[in-house]
Amino acid sequence: MPDTKRTARSRHSIFLLLGMLPMLLLGISLSLFHYQQLDKLIRTDGDALFQRIVDQVSGELENIYHPPMQALNIMALSKLVTTTNLSERLDYLPMMAQVLSDNVQLNSVYIGWQGGDYLMLRPLGNRLSLQRFSAPRQARWMAWHIGSSATTRQNSYLFLNENLQIIEARMAPDEGYDPRERPWYAAASAANQRLITTPYLFFSTREFGTTLARASNDLAVLGADLTLDRLSEALRQQRMTPSSELILYTSNGVVVAYQDPNRLLHTTQGSNSLEPRRFNELGSTLLATLAQDGYEQERQTIKELEGQRWVIQQQRINILGTPDVYLAVLIPEAELLSEAYRLRTLGLWLSLAISLLLLPLSWLLWRRLLGLQQADR
């Protein structure tokens, strides 16, 4: 008789375990299903987040280029284009100063005439710019004017206070500068439309940058300079994670902007001249590996580089007047989706914990039910 009772208890225990096993398997299956669905959702949301980053950078670049180009369009319709001497052109300095004040990303605005005349205005907003041109301490603006005639060329620097009043006029050395021979003038004249040049070395400051240029019929070309440093600062402000890489480059790989502007320039072998780097020359194994596939890429992909997975987006930036310019955004997947991964893992453990907590309750419930069945017998 005791053996019969012991056998019955063993049988009841087996029934309990067999009854709890489907519940345990169901809990684990639901947890894994929940984990997989969250993983798919994370990747879908990650793609959408990544595209928003690219769109945000593209929008920021549009904001950098579009307003000054609109200002150049207005200047091209003004009578500045038809002026013939410095006294007439001084009346238009307030208009040029307003363009620079409204577009702080620019470091100068200017116009070159078909006869070789030139007028440029730049702000002198810091000690470095004052020292570069040996400007008076009170100067806030500097105008550079070249007046040409059949026999002479006259170069002059005009230093102005914040109200654009001349505080010093100085003859400048003739360094042979001719606006008609500069890349921005030649390109805009040939295209007879607005454009943005590829990076080149500015004559007066020896900085690298791009020029926004606009031809005005056959009379003159207007331009505005934007340094690589300022473009790179705009990219640096768009970085979403600590290790992310953002780079703007031409179709042949020449870097237009990078978040670390100190790595943009290098000295060519056998020469003392500076040149902009291609993005496989920036000292990054990641970018060098990416360049092996070619520069003219439009894709979103994932690569395992430098010990981690990188989500990579490359696409052409469609800004009217620009050459073929591409944007590459590279973000470590772990950084891009870190919070989503944390929530996914937390959700999995919570699901498993709830399933395990339900097991004792299930055990008690089954024992209760079996006890009632035996009592009925």
C-alpha cells in the first residue's frame, strides 16, 4: 500500500512537470519571438534614423550654400556690375558687408570685372586676421581693390571701422593677381551660371576652400569664399556619436570637408605647396578600406572594420551648382543603436524572468488541481 501511494505521488509529479513544460517552452518561445521582432524593428528604425542623419547633414549643407548664392544673384542684378572706378564702387560696400553679416560662414565676398578690375571685402573679426594684413586695431573690415587701365594697375587696401568708414587707405604691392585667371572666374564665365568650385588655394590668405561664383552676363563674375575649416565645422556639429565619421568629397575623392580639418591638407612630395587630401589619405584605415570600392558610390552597407561593425551611407549631394559631391556617413552600429540594443536585451531578460516566476505559480496550481481530483475520488 505505501508503495502504491509513492508510485501515485511520483506519477503526479511527472504529470506536474509535463504540464509545466509546455508553459516553460511557451514562455521561452514568446521571449525569443519578442527578441527577434525587436531586432527587426531596431534595424528598420536604425535605417530610418540613419537616413534622417544623412538628410540633416544635406539640409545643413544646403543652408550653408543656398543663402549666400541667393545674395550673389541679387548682387549680380545691381549696378555694382557696371561701375568703372573705386569711388563708384565704395557705395556698394554696405551691400557686400550685409551679405557677409548675414552669412557668417563666408570669409569674403568679391567681384572681378572682365577688364581685370577687382573688389573684395572681408571681415576682420579676430586678432589673427588683423595681424595677417597689418591692419589698424580699430579696423573691422578690409577692402582690396584693383583698378586697371590701359597702362597701369593700382592695388589698394582700405581698412574700415564697423560703420564702414575708411580709417586707413594703403597702397598694396602688385603681386600679379588677375581675377580672370582664377579658377572661380574661369569656371563661372564658361558655365554662365552659378556654381561651386572644387577646393583650391585662396590667393590672399593661402587657405583652402571652395568658392560660390555667379557670372553677370559678360561684364563680371561675383564670388564668395568658404574655407574648408568652416565646412568641416558644420560637419563636426552633425556628429551623432563619439566615433562617427562624416566626410564630404568630390567624385575623384578630394575632401571638401571633414570633422578634423587639421588632417585635410598635405605637402606634395618634392614641393612646398599644400594640396587637399583624398579621403583615403586622411590616416584612417576605415576610410582607406572604404576607398578601395571607388569614390562614386551611392549605397548603404555594413562593414566589419577596426574591430566593430560600421553602418555606412554614401550618396551624392544634390545642391544646384555643385560639382559631383558625395557625403559619406560612417557610424559604429553599437553606438548608433546602443539604447535600442539595451532595451531589447532588457526586454528579453524581463520576458524570461516573468516566465520563470510563473513556474512556481504553475506548480502550485497543478498540485491544487491534482489534490482536488484525489479528494473527489
